[in-house]
Amino acid sequence: MNAAAAVTEPHPTPALPRALHLVDPLPGLPGYAEFSLTPLDDIGVLYALRSLPEDDGSIRLFVVTPEAFFPDYAPTVRPDVREKIGVSDGSVATLVVVQPGEGGAAPTANLLAPLVLDPATGLAVQTVLDSDLPLRAPLG
């Protein structure tokens, strides 16, 4: 997937930490709480999210900054979600999980359940938003 080709202009995002600690495990991935966040492009859009320690049994997901593909995406993060990661009034960052496309289909992003994180501490949680956003929104 060439994320940079689908983005028309760079979008400002808060500086993201190199490590994330999920306060609740991702659905379907119990036992994984520590992840590295590695940029895969030069413009801060596409990242690899890998479980730690990185070994043959590690989990790897692709995540993107949603604003780069969906400029109107501005989810409202509930107070209870903010509390879980220790951010009451401060700025949070969002990342969305990407499913690579198969057979020539475009990759898709899960806009309904973003990862919400505190850029300062790396504490993160995946949350399901109170909206009708798509689970598989095509990228590009």
C-alpha cells in the first residue's frame, strides 16, 4: 500500500510516541499490551504497530493517521475513554487500523473503532465510537 500516493498534502498530527501501552487489549488479541509504533513513510501517515517483544510470534498491524485520508474525520472521544488513558482535557491522537486490500481492492480503514492515544505517555485504547462510521472505509 502506498499511503503517500493517496494523500494530496501532508496533515499535521501530534508527534507520536515510538511505544504504546494499551490499557485494554485489542479485541481478539488478549495478552498483548505493549507495542512499538514505527513510521513507514516520510510524512507521518503510515505506521506499523508491532507487539513487543518483536519475535516470530509478534503481531503486526498497519495503522494510519485518519486525517490524511479522511479530512473531515473528527471523532468525539468520550470522557470515560479519555480517563482510561489519563487525558482529561488535553490533546489526544487517533490512529485507525488498516486492512490491506486483496485481489486489487483498495485497502480499508476502520473508522468506527480508532486507537485513541496520549501522545505524551503512549497510553492507548481502542474504542468504538457512538456513531455510524464505517468499519471498512476505502483508502485512496
